[in-house]
Amino acid sequence: MTIDRISTAAQTAYFLSQIQSAGSALDKTQAQIASGDNATTYAGFGNQTQVLTATISANARNSAYTDATKFAVTQVSLQDTQLSSLSDLAASLKKAIGDAVANNDASGLMTQAKSIFDQASAIMNSKDANGDYIYAGGRTDVAPVSANSLSALQAMPAVANAFTNGTLTKSVQVADGVTVNYGVTASDVATGLMQALKDVADFDAGPSGNFNTATSLTSAQNTFLTNAIGQVTNVATDLNATVAANGYVANRLSDAQDQQTSTNTLYKGFVSNIQDTNMAKAATQLSLNQVQLQAALQVTAGLHQLSLLNYLPSTGVTG
């Protein structure tokens, strides 16, 4: 008669499945350590998949808001510099007119007025980094101030004819459901100053004008210039208010950037808790998986070496 091994096909299949399971677990842990991710597919995250994908999507939106806000901050910072310069130009015009009255001499007034116009129109026709006119109100390919000189402005029937900008103002979405308006148009901020300049140029071109030769002011010239001081004072006040409003917008955008940074940190941490491998835990699991696989291999190998002979009593040799 033959003596067979104790192990059966069913036992062998069972231990082979244990080897396969232990080997699969070991491969998974090794992959987690190598990649730094708990899984390579969304399915691998189990019931946390929906939370993970929602968080990643939310962070992508937050990143888009961050990029848009960064561009808006650059624009508002540039506007702050330019609007402050425009306010300074109004102050310069007020001083030039005041000096003419105080000194009873307006012979240099038109030279200063022309210079102020040139600087103001250059500011209003400035472009951003993309080559778009900043104060164009949506018509970003058209210079918002069409008059190329103070004399050209004076020849126009009204100041409004000097502006070719649209009416749209820029805005940026800084968070879900939160939008900040930050754009201004040339006609919104410069109409007052241009009107004051045109009034001076119109008077200069009229019968009582000719300031270039006015080394001693006539009564009509003195009256006009005295009234103009009050007009330009109001212009300067309005421009100062515009600068302050732009500063308020800058603060809102700065606050939005801080919130976006905090939100980004929060989302990244949340994703990391689900997605990233805990290396200390994974190293421990790797050691455990290796022991389990080794044990399964040893047990299976041992079973294939056993037979009934291992359990029969030894018989002594008699002489």
C-alpha cells in the first residue's frame, strides 16, 4: 500500500490563496511607500473617494480665484499710483492758477496747463501687462482719451467728445459667490480735470484771454481765474475720494488673498490626510506584511513535506 501526504488539494488551495493575499498586501504597501500615495486610483480610497474628489475640485476653483485676484491686485496697485498722480496734477493746476492770481501774471499758465493735459491723457491711455487699455471700460483696444493735445480738446464741442471708453468696469470673483469690482473708466475719473483744462483753454482762446501775454491780469482774467480755483479745488477733492475708494478695493482684495491662502492650506491638508501615505504607519505595515507572507510560504512548504510516515511510531531494529 502507498502512504500519501497529509495535505489535500483544498488545503493547498487555501494556503496558496493566503500567499496571494499576503503578497498582494505587501505589493500595495510597497507601492504606497514608493509613490507616497495611499492609492493610485480613486477607487482605492474607498468611501473617502467622494470627499477627496470634492475637495480637489474646490481647491482647483480656489486656485483659479487666486490667479484672478493676483491680476486684479496688480491692476489696482497700478491704478493707485496713476490715480494719485492724477490727483497731484489737479493740485498742480490749482497751484498754477492760484500763483497766476497771486502774482498778477498768467504768462506761464498755458504752458503748465498743456503739460498737465499731456500727463493726464498719458495716464488715462496707459496699458496693462496684456497690452489692454486700463481705463477703456471694456473697449480695451481703443485709447479712452482721443484728444491728443489741449488745443484738440479745446476745439471739441464738449469734454465728453474727448472720451471714447466704454461703460463696463472690471470685476473679479475672489470666492464662491463673492465678486469685487475694481475697474474704473477714464471718463469717470478724468472728466472733472479735463473740463477744468478745457475751460481754461476756452477762455484763453476767447476775446478776454491770451494768457501768454498777461503779465498783468485784466479784471475779466482775474475773475475767471479766481472762480477757476474753486472749480479745480472740487476736482482735486473728487480725485482724492477716487484714490481713497481705490485703496478700499485694494484692502478687500488683500483680505481675499489672505483668505484664499488659508483656504488653500486647509484644502491641501485635508487632501493630504486622505491621499498621502503615513510613512511610519506604512513601514510598520510593510514589516507585518513581510512576516505574514513568509509565514504563509513556510506553512505551505511544510505541508508539502509531510506524510503519514511523520506520524508513525518508530520501530526498533531487533537482532
